[in-house]
Amino acid sequence: MPVLRRQHRRQMHQQFRPDLITRFEPHELKAVHGLLRRLLDNPDGLQEKLRLMAGEVIITTAYGLQIQEKDDPYVTISHRAFESLNVASVPGAFLVDFLPILKYVPNWMPFASFKRRAKEWRELVLATVDPPFQATMRAIESGNFIPSFVSYSLENLDETGNELKDQKDVIKATAAAMYSAGLETIVSIIASCILGFLSNPEALRKARHEIDSIVGTERLPTFNDRDALPYITAVAKEALRWEDAAPLGK
């Protein structure tokens, strides 16, 4: 397992280095514009709209797949798998945590519901790994694909070695891990930023004034405006620092 984790980290670092990360910015902009459009149509259900936006960023970045506005199969199955992992990881959630001997009882026994649920959850998790990866592979083979973590990683495969399948498996597993690793982190950070603005209207006023004065009111900001928006950049960094959802390093 430590070896696999190192391989996954190495794969992530290769494709998400600071000098390469900008190539994924179009995916982020598209997802954010979709979020704003949905909020304009109906401001209710912010949490679910944030999750859809975060899921779109992750799935498009990981696989280059376009998601549907409603009931997207990749977002739906990934979220169900994520929720199952949340339940399974709670200490003491199942009787077998206290009575390990129950792991030996047959699946049909009354106290073996954890086995049946584990089988169902395993199938959910596997469904998040192969289908999107294979869909990306088919798109790449057809020549009609959106650049993504998977497509860039496949370009760097060492096809001279004897471990080609192992390399693809690492790429597949790393891409699949992005959803569970990133979804709630993204949602939590954005929600905390919104809370910060609501708690500090003056900061919101300054942020709005900077955007209106630099970008204007005829278009939305882009990454190209970052250097001209020091206050907005500072707000984004503060959102990552304040009420951080996960350790982010130094």
C-alpha cells in the first residue's frame, strides 16, 4: 500500500505542477459559469449546486467528460460511493466493530448486514473506477476528446517497459480518487468563503468594488485578471486558510 500511495502521489504531482495547472483552468471556468447560471435561475439548494459544480470540475479535469445538468451518471455514482465510504469509515457503525467474530458468519445471517452492504458498496466504488476511464479511452481513440489528467498521463506512459498495464492501473486509480478526495474539500472552502462574506459585509463590498472597477459589469472575471485583482486574490487565499477543510501544507 505505501508503494501504491507513492505512485498515486507521483502521478498527481506530475500533472498538477504549478507550471502545468493552468491547462485545467477552462474546466474550472466552465463549471463556475454553470453554477452562476443555476443560481440565477433558482437560488435555492446552494449546497447541492456547489456539489454539482465541484463534481463537474473534478470529473472534467480528471477524465475530460462533460456532465449533464441533472442526474449525471458519473456524478451520481461517484457521490453514492463517496457517501458509502463515509458511512463505512465511522468507528462503531457496525456490530462487527465490537464483535470481530461476526466476520465469520454467513452473509444471510441477521447480524451479517454489514457484509451485504459492503458488497453493495464495493460494486459502487468499482463503478467509479472503470466506466469513466474507459469512456475517456474511447474518446481518445476516436480523436475527439477533451484534454484531462487521464489523457495527459497516458501521453507520458513508458511503453518500452513491461509494466504498461500497471501504469494504466495507477492512472485509473488516481483519477478515481480525485472525487472522494476533492469534492467535500471544494464545497467546504467555497461555503466557508460565502459565510465569511456574510459575516463581513465590508469585505464583500471591497471585493465587489474591485471587480466592478477592474473587470467591469459586461463580463465575468477570468484567470487572466488575477494580477489586476489583488484583493480578490487575497480573499481566495484567505478562504483556503480560514476554516480549512483539510491540511494544505505550508
